[in-house]
Amino acid sequence: MASGQQWVLVEMVQAFCEAPAYHLILEGILILWIIRLLFSKTYKLHETYRLTEKEKEDLIEEWQPEPLVPPVSKDHPSLNYDVVTGPPSHNIIINGKECINFASFNFLGLLDNERVKQKALASLKKYGVGTCGPRGFYGTFDVHLELESRLSKFMKTEEAIIYSYGFATIASAIPAYSKRGDIIFVDEAACFAIQKGLQASRSFIKYFKHNDMEDLERLLKEQEQEDQKNPRKARVTRKFIVVEGLYINTADICPLPELVKLKYKYKVRIFLEESMSFGVLGEHGRGVTEHFGVNIDDIDLISANMENAVASIGGFCCGRSFVIDHQRLSGQGYCFSASLPPMLAAAAIEALSIMEEDPDIFTVLREKCKHVHKALQGTPGLKLVGVPLAPALHLQLEKSSGSRDSDMQLLRSIIDYCIDRNVALTLARYLEKEERFLPQPSIRVVVTVEQTDEDIQKAVSCIRDAASALIK
Amino acid sequence: MTESPTNKPGNGDVCQRVRNGLKPERNGLLKTLYCCHERQPKHQYHPEEEEEEEEANAEPCHGGLYRRPFIESFEETPMLVAVLTYMGYGILTIFGYLRDFLRHWKIERCHIAREKEEQKDFVPLYQDFENFYTRNLYMRIRDNWNRPLCSVPGAKMDLMERTSLDYNWTFEYTGRVVHDVINLGSYNYLGFAENTGPCADSAAELTVKYGVGVASTRQEIGNLDRHEELEKLVAEFLGVDSAMAFGMGFATNSMNIPALSGKGCLILSDELNHASLVLGARLSGSIIRVFKHNNMQSLEKLLREAIVYGQPRTHRPWKKILIVVEGIYSMEGSIVRLPEVVALKKHYQAYLYLDEAHSIGALGPRGRGVVDYFGLDPRDVDVMMGTFTKSFGAAGGYIAGKRELIEYLRSHSHSAVYATSMSPPVVEQIITSMKCIMGKDGTTIGLERVQQLAENTVYFRKKLQEMGFIIYGNEDSPVIPMMLYMPAKIGAFGREMLKRNIGVVGVGFPATPIIESRARFCISAAHTKEMLDRALSVISEVGDLLQLKYSRHRIQPSLVRPFDDNVYEEIDD
């Protein structure tokens, strides 16, 4: 080895000595050239284009930013809110007019329930209002722990975690698990909170047609083929399906049993948003899993807010500890936000107790929903959207005028007509530019257990009169 | 763990924070610690010139942009401590791997919840290394967080006693209550976390009348008269045209920044901004650039570059530039250099988004936050954001500013359209406490509390400094971070303090740079002098026990004397 190297060296020196001078000179020049190439700057464009201080100042002087916000016209439909004086309960005073409430998501009528109020008051007397801190820093109260255990008991899951804001629940839960590079399959009709969660996760999003399992399976198959091409990447790419139990935008139910089948077939996890269905569907109000008799352990994560049926504030996620516990350090809306005021948690606990004690309330709600759904069929000029079990239905125009604004105006005039006759309704509001798939303009009709048959009769005939009077 | 400024860079160019904390110019402040140099806004805008100007201006001057000395200290980490801290992490990591190995071979019992059998062949939900830190480091000192309360989070609180038989994997509640723990952890700056008194009474009244929920959004049918009243009051309180209130402080940032900024806009964000601001900026789809914490040179450089060179690749001019800063930074205890930010913003025609989560109520002679503290005009701040969680003892957040801004938000805020509106009793708590601060209740209780807080803050900070602790931040900030450096000391400090009936908050990585673990005290107007003295003597005692008195210049110059470079030269030996 060593002798071989020596020999090569000797040979090199010999060759060097024997070489003609012009050859050496040429080689020398070449070497210098290479060095020059290596060390010279490849482009000098930068220097010639470098701006002088004066030019910079001029540019800064010239720059005119857009206004912080574009001006909003005075008659923008969503600028002037309806003002509710007093509690937004069954009887609501809207713009000074006392009405029967067909617009608040107070499905079980717990908003002005005396028991709930008393518990909230007792909690207020003990803890005050605010918590003055996030959960980690002395913002955890015994009430929070109780509510979490009550929720997990109610839903029959291992664990539950509460958030202080309904919107932030699913919007924080999705990015806690799904990261950049992961894939989320999501229904086109998914609500805005889900859309924001998807955006925050920065994952790869694939939309499937609303409640169309064939379309979903097509996407899953495509993905499977993709995965076979690149198995190494597939091993670390998490896949999720995000659906709503009862869609707020379309008022229909997701085909959960089929979704569970697809889950195991394609090894995708399911996240289920139940804000509309929790406390509504199922014999005990456990939501869409109970409605279909699906084992709740087959759903990886269920999230819902406590602002509709429970009539408090906040939201929760529940599922297996393996999944849920992760949010205690990774759910942004959980760790970085002040915790839920104890009195609101206490109100939610009492609402759960009422729901547990009296499951008949759900039967009553179902009957009312069916009743309203049937009664609203065949309203002239208006199309009812939603399934008979849904407590929040949509009334859309049968024939659109072609312009969204004029449609909204027409629907608004129907609402005004009804409010004048003591029936409170509302438009379903959307951010038109932000929604991924903007739903048709519609009037929301909300069914609650407090509405009597006469109330429903009155509301239905009112809507009919308005429709036949105003829709040409 | 919780409540951290997210250090993650956004997309685009990023000035990363120096992680080891050893560099003295860590946030561009040390050189200019006296920070009250007079600067003519006209020729301030040449970074090169500026440096000279500062050096020439070594004598502090109390005029110019600042009404009073702006004293903010970030004492350098002693070298030995830094080395020991890194060693500590090294040892912890080695043991972590060892125990993971033992767990893998089932020699050590594994307490972690397991994936369901049927789903074992799914792609794992977590990468193994993701939870290494949680499993092996955080778990050892987990008992210092999430301590459950069973009383008002006031100046004193009752904690539920809990024990762990398996080294913090699970907790058991003994059923006993630890009474009268002095609370140095809650953000109860003005002491409005009360269960008696006018706030609680009015909230109770509203509960009886309205119930607790609303069950609809602001734009649909959840706009109560109380909400409108609150918003008028907030606008009056802050001295701006109008305001809008939202149900959650975190969401106020994350759901409204996207309404204000979008594609083709630039967001300049302080590197220590709260996670909610970072999330909001990300959701907006704007380009985000990060400037060094409270460093005006860094901000100005970014502003100039942005305007001169325009958007990346296309070089089109930016549509607008939004500077996002916080009033008080909750992890550093620093106060934003608002007068300079406002001067820069005006010169470069950028917009300013000021998050007053911690400063509203807690700063300023009238409790109107950092704008009041510096005596500025609130109209110079384009977007005033703040929360009701802290000083007002309630929940939620607000955005205030010009009438056009609020009108736009009322029609375009994500929160107004999709989120349930605020709970009526919470609204009432805010209205009552805010009226109290404004003196509208006919008493001076509110103003006295603001003054009491300022006094308590100065007193507590001064005493801690005299004892030889390293504390960070502005001398007027009621958030007081005290450096512990070593992760093990977070656990030890928290436990020793609790043993002596004082509740404190410890913060470590990832909420802080890796070697800068710290304890954080939040001073309240509700703390009496006895409580503070008791807390101080206990802190001193525990500090001696754990050798926390790191400061190398214990004999403090009197507070008026400005710091200068010499202080830092002395400790370089």
C-alpha cells in the first residue's frame, strides 16, 4: 500500500520534470483560471441594481398603502344587527317586538331553566366570574374536572376535555393531530369552524361531495394507489376524515355506519363534529353515534359545543384517552386561552343532569322536529332543506332571482313580516368570500321543546302568508 | 408548556431568536438600556446613524419620546449556570432514552395510554419523538401545573390537595383542601376576581334575568342589548370611536387578524408574540416576517426593506403592512416600546395592531393600558385589542379603533358570524368592573386599585432585585419573571413554595428559550403588603435553599440611575 503510493509520487515528479515548459505554463494558467472561476462572483447584477439611499427614501415616500379596512356601506345587510332586549329565551324581544323564538339554538329550552340558573348562581357565589388564567396556571377549577368527567360519563368515552369557546374546539382539535403533509378528507358542507381548523393544520385537504360515500371512497382509493407508489411516505402520512354529525349548513345527517366501514377498510381516522347533534339525536341525546348505534370507540374524536342544546358557553372533545390527552398540551385553544368561567361550567353540569334525568326530552324534541318539518312542506316559493329529525332547518328560495343580494333581501323581508307578527326568525349568516362552498341563502327555522303546537301552527302560517305575499 | 409566545417562524424571512440567551444583545435592548435617548423622528430612520447617536447620547434624558425612564433589564445568564443547565438537559435526555429503552422491552411499566388494538396498523397518530420531552422531562415536574382550585382565584386561594403514587402519571385527590395559598399565579391584576361586591352582585342579577347562554351568534339573533352597552363602554374607556367584544381572548386575535389582513399584505410580528397572534397571522394568508423582541432597529430594517423591495418574487408593492405587538409580554415582563413603534408606523405608513391582553387595566395612571402609560393618543394605534380575562376578572376580548374598522369587523369578523356571543353575566362583570376603574360608580376604588398595583409591582420587583435574584422585564410590569435556568429547579421551586403555602407558576421550554426556565409572579392590587412580605421572605428562603440568587450585581443602583454598558462589563470575568 505505502510503497504503491510512493511509487505513484515518484512517477509524478518524473513526469513533471520531463514535461515541456509550454505545457506547464498552460496547465498553470488553467489552474489559475479555475481558481478565478471558483472565487469570482457569478453575477454582479445585484450591485448595479442596488438602490441608493435617496432612491429608497423616494420609494418609501411614494408607497401608498391600501386603507386598513375597505369602507362598509351604511346599508350593508350584516352591519346593523337585530337587537335583543332581555333574555333570548322562548319569548324574545327583538327590535322592541315580543316574539316567539324560532331562531336561537336553544333546542332543549335549558337557557332559562331555573335549575341551571340556580347552579350557575351558586357557582358565581363561590368562584366569582372569571378564572384569571389558562388551565395550566391556576385556571383549573374543581368544576372543570367535574364537567370533564361528567361529559365523558355521559358520552361513555374514556376522557373529555373542555374548551372555553365553542368555535375554538374543533378548530384547535384538528391542528393538534393533523400536521403539514398529512391528509384530511372532508365533506364539502363542513362548517366554518372545521374549515378554519383545516387551514390551521396546513395539511393537504381533499373535499368529497356532501354525504357522497362513493366520492369519498374514490378519493380514498386514489390515495391508496398513491401510497403504494411511495410506501415510505405513506407510513408517516396520517389520514383523517372530518365530518359533521348533523350538518349545520344542510341540516342532514352523515352516514356514519358507512364512514366507519371505510375507516377500517382504508385505515383512516374519523373526527366527528357534533355541535348540532349533541343533545339532539339518539335516545339519550348522545348524538349521531347513538342514533346509528355505532360503537363510540370507533370514532377517534368527537367534538361538540355546549352553546346549543346545553345552552351554556364552551365546547368539548371526547374519545379515548390515547387521543384526547394529547390536546392538553397541543390544543392551542386549550392551553393558551383562559379557562371557561366556573359558573358556565356549573350550568353545563346541571344541563347534563337534566338531560340524564329526563331522556324523554329528546323524544319530545324529535316529535316537534318531525311536526315542523311536515308542516313546512309545500310552503309556496320556499324549499325546505333538512331531514325530519333536524332541529335547525333551512328555508331556501325555490327560484333564485340570480343575485345573492336580492335573494337575501327577499328572505329578509319575509323575516321582517314574521317578526311583525311575533315570530322571530333569522337569516343564516355566512362570510361570502371566506366560505369554501357557500351555501344558498336561507332562513333558519329552529325547533325547541318549548314551542307548543299553537306556536308552531302560528309560525308556519305566518311563514306561508309571508311567502305568498312577498314571493312573486 | 402553556401560554407561550410561539417561537416558530412564519413563512418568509425570519429573524430567529438567539436561543442560548448568552448574547447580551438578545433583544437589542442591553446597549440601550437607558432607553430614553432623545431622537428626532426626522433623521431617526437611518439605522447606521442611529447607532452612533445612541452612543453619543449615553446620558439619559427624560424628554423625547418617553415621559419617564424606560428601564428594562435582562441580565445575562452566568456562564457557569448556562453550562450546568445544558448538562442537566443532557443528563435528562440520556435518562429519557434509557427509560424509553426499558419501556420498549417492557422492563419498566409503561403508563402511557395505548392505541386501540384494531387500529394498531393505522399510521401512528403521534411520531415517537414528538412526546419524548413530555414523557421524560415534563412528566417529572407535571405536578406544578394544572393545580385545581376550589375558591375564587383572588389574592389567596384554596387548592385541592393531590398526590401521585406513580411519579405524576396519574393524580389522586386526597379530598383535603390546602387553604389560603397566596396566589402569585393568576392574572388578577386589579383584583376583580371576587365573589362578593358590586361585580358579583350585578353578574348574579343578570344570571337570574338572562340565564347564562345566548345560543346564537351576533349577526343572527344573539346580539343582546348588554353587548351593545358593553361595546359603547369599552370605546369610551379606551377613548376611541367604537369597539366590538368577542367571547374569547384567544379567538379575538385568531379570528380577526384574518379579517384585517390577507394575501398581498405583510405582517410584521414580534418574535415573542402570543400563540393566538401567530395563529391569526397564519390564518390570514399574509406573509409574516418576525422582528427581534422589542427591537426597533430590527423592526425599522424590516419596514424599509418591505417597502423598498415589495413582495417577494413579483416585487409588487405590498397592499398594506400590519405591525403586531403586545403591550406587556407575558413571559418576559417587558413593555412594548410603543412611542417608537408609533413613530415608525407613522413614518412608514404601516398599521399597528396592539394586543393589550396583559396591559389593559394593569398599566397607566388611569389603567387604560400601555397607551395611557406612555401618554400617547389612542387614535395613533389602528387596532387596539385586549382581553377581559385578566384585569376585569371575566372572559373574552375586544377590538377597538376607528368607526370604519369596527363597522367592517361587525360585518366581516369570523367571530360575529359564526361564534356564539358572550354570556350575559360575563358581560355584566366587565361592565361593572370597567365602570369601577373609570370611577363611574361614584367611588375611587378602581383608581386606588390601579395605583395599588403600580406600588405593589415596584415594591416587589425592587425587593427581589435586592435579594439578588435575576428578574426580567420592565420595572413597571406586574408580570415578573424570575430566572431559575435549570429545568429541575422549576419543579423544586414550585413544590417548595407550595409547601410554604404560596402558589407560583413555573415556565420552561418550549415557552421559553431552552436554558431560560423561570418562575413567574403576577402581582395583583389585591395583594396586601403583608402578603407580599410573606411571599418575599419565602422566596428568599427557597432561593437560598435552591441557590437561585444568581445576580452578579446585587447592590442595585437606585432605580433612577440608568443602567449602562459598564454594568455588563463588570460581570464578564
